Amino acid sequence: MHIVKELSAKVDELEKMKIDNENLEISSETTETASSFDSDSFESITEKIMQDQVTQTCENSQEIKMENFIEIQTKNLQLLAKIEDFKNQLELHEKNHEMTQKMIQNLNEKNSKLSSTISKLEENLNEQKLENQETKFKLQNSQNSLEKLEKENQKLILTAVEEKAKFDAQLKISQSSNHMMTNLEFIRASIERIESEGSTKIMQQQLENERKNFISENEKLKDEILRFSKVSDQKSQEIQNLTEKSQKRCRKFEKKLKEVFDEKSKEIQILKEKLEKFEQKSTKDVEIQVVDTESEQEMTKLKENLAQVRKNWQTL
């Protein structure tokens, strides 16, 4: 605006100088016509005097006009040169203005791209946080299920120990029953010996009743031993099945956890590469000065969150 004002002022000066030149030319023409008109009407003496005066004044005025005309031409040339300089400066300023507008537009586009990438990174980090929480929850549930399975396994082991103790007790009872059988055989031999010696019938009946009771008890004991052996075999089979199931579950869970861990590690690697690319882009665009302090804080938070996610996955 200042340059335009100067140019308009210079143009006004040029117009004024042109008007002055035209006035000077008109005055010179009038003086020439007046001199030619006066030479015909006055006397010879006055004509000479007037001619001398007119010639002197014309010469003086022509010399002054020529000097003024030369000065005006030089000033006009100087003003034209200045006008050309001002025009060139104006064109340069316009070009610089266009370049600055383009640079501002490019900077705005880069800023918008940076903000979009930052928002995408924030969304990815939020998704990773949610997935990390879900995996932690699943891991906690799996640990709880493993603890339950371990408790059930311990209970089964205790029941197996108790059943084994019962079996040992029954075995001892059977061994004692065998000892009683030997005693019974000895008693029978003694009875036969007594019968051979002519013992009474009452003694025989008592011995027979005792023998029957002993036989029934022995059969009950054998049935109990068979039942206990079947139960112990069934329990041992159940324990084996449960251990196999628990091992299969553990293997499946370890496999799934490994797959989830591999997927998360790949996603973390992808985020790491994106962040490195983003950091490289930011290092290339060093000329862009980030004025917004909140965006810088958000970038530091994003980096801290990514480092925390990496630590969590390393601990897992």
C-alpha cells in the first residue's frame, strides 16, 4: 500500500510537470505573434528598440525554456526509471506474497496431516489399551481356572490317598481274616479231635454257628475289597482323565496366549515403524515450529503409552 501511494504521488507530479511544459509552449507562441504584430505598427526607432528588447527577451525566455525543458525531461526520465523500479518491486512483492501464501497453505496442509496422523496414533493406542486390558482379563481368568484345576487335582490326590489308606486297612483286615481262617482250621482240627474223642453236640453247634458267621463276614469282606478295588480303579481313571484334560487345556491356553502375544507383538512392531516414520517426517520438517504446547504434550503422552505397552508385553 505504501508503494502504491508513492507511485500515485509520482504520477501526479509527472502530470503537473507536463501541464507546466504546455503552458510554457503556449506563452512562447504568444510572444512570437506579438513581436511580429508590433513591427508593422510602430515607427522605425521604436521598432528597433522593441525588436532589440523582444529579441533579448525571446532569447532569454528560450534559453530558460530550454533549460527547464531539459530539466523536466531529465526529471521525467528519472521518474520513469523510478516508476519502472517501483513496478518491478511491486511485481517482486506480489510474487513474494504469492509464495508466502503457498508456503502458508503447504504448512497448513502439513499441520492437518500431522494432526490426522496423531489422531490415528491415538486411536491405535486406545485400541491397544483396550486389547491389553482384555488380554489381562483373559489371563486372569485362565489363571483362576488353572488354580481351580490345581485345587481339584489336589482334592483328587487326597481322595486317592484316603482310598489307598482304606484299601490298606481292608488288606490288613483280609490278612487278619486269613489268620482267622488258619485259626479256624486249627479249631476245626481240634473239633474233629474233640469229636473223635466224643465231645458233646452243643459244642459242635456253637462251632458251626461261629463258622457260618465267620464265612459270612469273610464273604462280606471280600465283596467290600472288590468294591473298593473297583472304586479305586474308577477314581484313578478319573484322576488320569482330569490330568489329561487339564494338560490339554493348559496346552490350548498356552497356544492361544502365544498366538495373541505374537499378534500383539506384530501390532506393536507396526506401531513402532509408524512412529519411527512419523519421527523421520517430523525431523525432515524441522522448519515447521509447533506453537501449540498441547500437541507436544499429546505426542509425549503417546510415546509414554507406547513404551508402557511394550513393557507390559515384555513382562507378559
